[in-house]
Amino acid sequence: MQEKNIVKLNGFFGAAAAVALAVIAFFCLREFILSDNMVLLGVAVFLIIGDAVLLTGFTVVQPNQSKVFTLFGTYLGVIKQEGFWLTIPFSSRKKVSLRVINFNSDRLKVNDLEGNPIEIAAVVVYKVVNSAKAVFDVENYHKFVHTQSEAGLRHITSQYPYDNFNNDFELSLRQHSDEVGNELTKDLQERLALAGVEVMEARIMHLAYSSEIASSMLQRQQAKAVLAARKVIVDGAVLMVKSAIDQLNHENVVDLDEEKKAQMVNNLMVALVSEKGNQPIVNTGTIY
């Protein structure tokens, strides 16, 4: 189904014509009463019937609203322009909102790429851009949007891990919400194009591990964070030790052989990497 414009006239002109027909019919009836002329009665009845038929063609379209018209099962067209209009009499009309609509999906329990059960929900912002498709191609476009949004969210969630500590370049649900939201928007647009709907935005609004694994995954996250922090500390300590030895050698402060150099590296690494404060031990030499 494609949108097409229905034949329409300004409603105020139509209202003026309806008033004119009513006035003419009134005068015909009055003359019939005075003259008893059956022709005038027939004209009055015809005008009254025509006026009644004309009145069925009036419709009002609100801002950001469209109306889809059918006549005895035949699709006639759409009016999207706001105002007061006169169109084909006896046609039935179905209102479709063109306003932006947003809804929050239910919290879904889905397995991510690594098979971990997680809870996820999204907010979807959309609007109808093809009223004919929204009315005729799906049974109820609101329910269709909700159902397909949940299906799309499940599909996208299963393609990404919840979190990724090993590879910063691999997308994850927690660390790359913008990229995942863009992929979700594209997926939903493909699914909802059938209903004449444009998806403006889709974003993850709730993300958490499922309750049965939440505590264990929290411990895993903490362990990963500790390891990452220790790696930064060790890398920094190695650079500091190397800089200290190079500076001592360059300025000829002390002559270190390989054994003393290894001992110095060991002491400095222990002092820099240790989590607890260290007590310095001063070597004053031997009495022999």
C-alpha cells in the first residue's frame, strides 16, 4: 500500500454550498405549500437528500494527524494536511497519528554472545510516515512495533558480549552503548518498514546481569579490574627502575656490577609494586 492524495475541497466552501442547498430547499417547500406544485416538492426533496449526502463528506484533520479514506472496501487515499475538508461522501475514515511516539520495552532476559543471561530493556522513538501501510499492511501497527522491537532487541543482544576486558576494540553492550544503539536502530528500521514506520532512535535503557549470576560476574569484574590496575602499576614501576639505573650510570654516581644491579632492581620493584608501605633498611657497610 502506498499513500495517495484523495480528492478534497475546502470545507468552508462545501459548508456554504450545503447552506445554499438548504435555503433553496426551504423556499421550494414554501412555494409548494402556497401553490401545491408537485414539481417544487420533488425539487425540495432532491435538494434535501443532496444536502444530507453532502454533509457526510465533511472531515476535520488535526495537526500532525492523517486520515485514511475507504469507500465500500475500496482504498481512496489519505489527507495529511490539517484543516476542514470536504471529500467523497459516505467514505469511512481512520485516524493515524503522525506525532513522535516513544515507548519503553519490557525487561527481557536474553543470553549475550558469551552465553551469559542478562536483563536488557530499550527505549524506541518512532513515528508513522506512511499512513496507508500502517492501516492496511499490518493488523495493529502499535502492537506490531512493540513485538518487532523486542525481537530486534533480542537479536542484537545475542551478537555482543555484555562486557569485554580483553579487547578494547571489540564492541560490548556495556562499553559501547552508542554503537549498539545505532545497530539496533538499523535493525528495527528494516523490521518496521513494512508498517510504514520510521525509527528515529533506539537506545539501551537498562542493562544488568541476570540475578542468578550477578554476584559471580561482579567478582569476575572486580578481579579483572584488579589485574588491569596491577598491570599499570608494574609497567610504571619497570619504567621508573629503568630510568633510575640509566640515570645513575649516565651521571657516574655509582658503579654497579650485574649482581648489585639485580639487587637494586629487586629492591626498587618490591618498594614500588608492594601495596603496603615499606620500611627502608640502611646498609652502613661491614666492620670487616
